Amino acid sequence: MSERKQKARELAERALEWLRRYRGRIVEHGKTLLIVALFCSACFFADQSGILGQGGLAAVREQVVSLFHAGDAGPGVSGVREYAAAARPQAMTVSPEAGTRHGAAYHTEVDEMYGRFSVYLGEALGTAGAPVVTNREAWELALSGTGVFFDFVEPQSLVCLAVWQGIPMPEDAEDAYARRLFLSVEAGGVALYYVTDAAGTVYRCGTAVDASALESRMGLYQSNNAYFVFEREDAPALDADTLIVPVADTVRAVSVTPAAPAGTQEAVLQLFGMNAITATSYQEARGTTVYLDGDSTLRMGTDGVITYERESGSAPAEMDLRGTAGLPDLTEKLYRLLQELSGEASECSEIRLESTGYDPRRDEYTVRFAYFIDGMQVRCAPGGMAEFTVSGGVMTRAQIMLRQYQFTGETQTPLPAVQAAALVAACGGTDPVRVYQDLGDRVTVSWKME
């Protein structure tokens, strides 16, 4: 027998021996494959027949994927729900090295920069050590060095800033509010600085942020001569931490019209906890429709203005929102409510959280939202886009102004930041912020003088 035939025979004998040894497993795997094939076939025909309902097989797939992801949150974040990043900074700087600073303010570039560095801010907040009070000199020295600066214009909850990035905060974490924060790359690692709005106290915390990873992203930026007011002796008399970006730019012109709430009447009432079956309604002289349901009153005007009132304490709280621990859930609930009222996402504007406030004596939250276009806040006359009051876990008041903004195809050239800073200072202001000003029938670009 030739050597080739001998090897072939040995291989055949080994194969038969392997089949005899693992025959049971092969049969079981075959059964599993057959079941999978039958299941896929059944799903296909069910999808074609419409049995799976709206969304069909795609909807089922999304639900299955979500179930797997719910248990795959990673170490240390098991059970942490996802929150929409309701607020974003309006000004940022990146300093790859001392003396080199790239700044952006009230512009779409801020959103791009935040997309690159928000994860590091979340990690810094989630791994921050005990905050230590430091002085103004240390804050200015840090800002003049290497790092990333965030200015939200309005103070934001540090707990919310962390959970918006998927970072859980300890249950006993003391919630502070800060408008300005700075990730400082120092010899010992990355430190987090922030200034509390209430007293202007500067805090410093050590973090576990990887300095080399942060520096690698910072290296993409070059100086555009942005500076802080405290760095220039000839600067106007403004807030010392005001960022001036001397680069002139143009902004897109915008038109405005009132918007109607999205969805049916029943869906809108349900958002405010009202029942379309038990509610009664009447129309006022100016065309505003008023709905009454128990202790709740909802008014919807033809001008896009919606107001809601409910007697405080008239019903048990539907959700536990007492104290700062409930703030992320509260802002998320109200943010989603506004998204549903507004309908499909606009190509021009988006809704963001403007500010939150809490009165512990009355157990009352005040939450404000605003429209933003190209990184600039839209200031609506006479008030803001939306303001909610939540007392004891129950929404007691809401005022919402639904608007539809569209780009006109034209551009506007606003007053440059350097000249605007001088004008604001001359008018007694300390904090120049560029905004879209909604005047009701038109929209202009101006600088807020506060």
C-alpha cells in the first residue's frame, strides 16, 4: 500500500473515531441549528403578514438588543440609565500648552469641541476627589496653563453634568452648581477646577483622567488669540473670566412663526397628566382654548403659548423628586415632554436646558429651557421658551412658547466680540453673551447686556 493511501486511511479512521465520540454533541448542535432556522423562518413570515405590528421585525430586533445592552453597562455602571445631555457649554477653550489658546463662543464650533472633550469632563466629575477650596490666583494660574475650559453661561448641576455623560455619581455626593469649569493638565495628572455661582468660591479636585489621552486631543488645536479679561490690563471692566474671541464671523439669518403642539389633543393633555375624557374645555375671546380637569388648568393659544397650572398639594406626588438626588430625572422628564410637544426635530433650532434652581425650604424646583440655533441661545420676548415649577414632586406650573425657526438663506454680521465687550461695559454690564433675539415677528442677533 502506498504511503499516500496509508495516510488517507489513517485520516478516515480518525474522522470516524471523532464522529463516534462526539455523536451526541453533533446531534444536539444540529437540533439547535434547525430550531434557529425554523424560528427565523417563522419571524420572516410573521413580519410579512403583519402579526408583529407596527415596526415589524425591526422593532422586535431593537427590543432584543436593548435587553442585552441593559445588562452590559460595564463595570461600575450597572443599572445606570441613559440621560439626554440637556445642556451644553456656550463657550470653550483648548490650551495644548501654556501661552497657546484656541477659543470658541456662541458658535457651532463649541458643540464640536464639546463632542471631543465632554467624556473627559464626565470622567473628571465621576472620579473627582474631595473638593478643596483654593484661591482666585490658583484659578487664574490654571486657566493660563494647559487644559480645557467650559462655560455654560448659566450654572449647571455637577451631578447632572456627570450623569449626562453616563457617569454615576455617589448617592451621598453633594450637588454643587458651576457655570465655569476647567480641566487642568498638571505635573501630577489632571485636576478639575470649578467656581460655584452662589459665592464665587473656587474648588480644586484631583481626578483619574488620563493626562496623555487628554493632551493628544488638545494637540489638534492652534491658537486663535482668544483671551480672558483678567489677562489684559486694557480690557473693559467686565467679569474677569469673560472669554473674548477676537475672530469676526457671520451668522445665519433666521425667520420665526408660532408653532402648534405636535400630536393629538388627547396626547397633549396626557403629557400634563390630564384626561381627555373627563376634561372640559371652552374658548376665550382671543382664541385660546382652556381645558379643565380636576385641579389642573391648561391653556393653549394660537400664538404657540401654552400655560399649565395645578394647585400645589391637591394630589399625591407622582414621583419622588425631593432634594438634589431627583434633579437628573426631573430635567430628563421635562426635556422629553418638550421634545414631544415640539414634534420632529427642527433643522434649524434645538431645545436645551438653560438653568435649574431648587428651594429646599419649599421643596420646589424651577427649570428653564431655551431654543438654541448654531450654538446661540434664542431669547424669546417677553420670557423664555419654557419654565416649569415642580413642588413636592408635582408639576404645579408651566409656561411654554412653541416657535418654528427657519434659515432665510441670508447672513448677518454681528458686532465683533471686542467691540461688544466695550459696549456692554459702557452700558454697565459685566457679561456679554451673544444671542438670537426673538422679537415676535422677526429675529435679530444681539449681545445680551447683563
